[in-house]
Amino acid sequence: MITAVLAGQSQSEVARTYGVSQGWISKLIARYRAEGEQAFEPRSRRPATSTNATPQATVDLVLQLRDQLSAQGLDAGAETIGCPWP
């Protein structure tokens, strides 16, 4: 698609030919001009942030508790570590 536009076809023609939106063609061309050949590499669809992620301090505390409980020969599962109040 990018090579077709660079060869002289209009973005509208290329969009119709490939069955995509003209906006998508514009985005690809802008990406190619900004990044060069890297624009052809697949991109991750993973979100940049995860709003529901467990805070790192909590993860560290749970890992510390598991190490302590395991060292004492006790169960280090979720029910043992879990909150003692309802």
C-alpha cells in the first residue's frame, strides 16, 4: 500500500483497491515517513499501561510473606496470606 502511494497513486485509489479506509492509508504513510523501513514491522497491541494491575509494593509484600512462610515450613498459599478480616 505504501509503495503504491509513493509510486504516484492517490491515497483514495489505494484505499479502494485494498479495501481499507483512507485514514488508515494516511496513518501508514505518516508512519513510513517518520520511521522508514521500521514502519513495516509488526507492532504490539498490548496496552501501554494496565489500570487494574496489582501495585508493585503489594506484589513485593506477598512474595516476602511466601518466602517467610515457606522457610518456616508453613503453607504459603492464598488463604494463609489472605486478609484475616472479612
